Amino acid sequence: METKNVQWFEVAHSNYYSNTCLLLENMIVLFVIHDGLIAMTIMSPRMLNGMVGHKGDLLDCPLELDSIRPCLTKIKAPSEIDDDETNENRMPCLTCGTSSEKLEWYSSLFEAGYHGYQGLVSVCPHCHKVVEYYPRIRIRYREPVS
């Protein structure tokens, strides 16, 4: 009989939001802390999109807004994100707790030599921090020369 009890966990530091988190076998547990108390608990996969794998690890440092601003294009309405994806029930701001529906959403394109990465970026309008970077597609610009 499977009880769904946690068999293994590790207390770790998440550079993504500079706080302690719990690593479980298949996920990460993040905490929003206000006045020394846990105000919100978020359970998420550690890699937001492991298939693409570009800066999607929630233990790594987040993207700096000022350095990636040239790679961003504002999304005017949630319906512009994708038919399969919305801005609802996504990662909230881990600093102030602003819900994903109230964040500013951008499409992104990061060029990296022969490859590029297209994805979604949410930014907190209050903290001016990147909240979530969700890589969607890895793009190859040209074939390698043999």
C-alpha cells in the first residue's frame, strides 16, 4: 500500500529567491516568508521545463531584469501567451507574494551562438524582479559545419 509519505528530503538554499527550501524527490518546496512566518508554500518541479533546460533550475540565480530587458517583448493580454498556457496559477512573486495573474508577462528570445531559447518571463511590478523564466523552445539557427 502506497501512503504518499515523503521518503527523502533535503533542506537547501535557493539562490533563485535567496531563501531556504526543501528538495523532494520530484519537486522543490518554496516558502514566502513575511514577518518571520511562512505566508505561502509553493510546490513546483525544480526544473520548470527540463526538456529545454536553459536556466530553468529554481536553485540557480534568477535572471537579472536589467540584463535581459533587450530580449523581452511585452505580452499585452494573457490570451497572447498560448492556447495551452495561461498566466493563472503560475509562480507568484516569492518576495512580496503578488499572484501570477497580477505580474507583467513577456515573451523572450535569448540567442546563444548556434542556438537560441524562446520562453516566457514574468516580472513583479512591485519588486521589479524576474519571478519566473519558463523556457519553451530551443532554436537552432544553423547546422554545425563538419
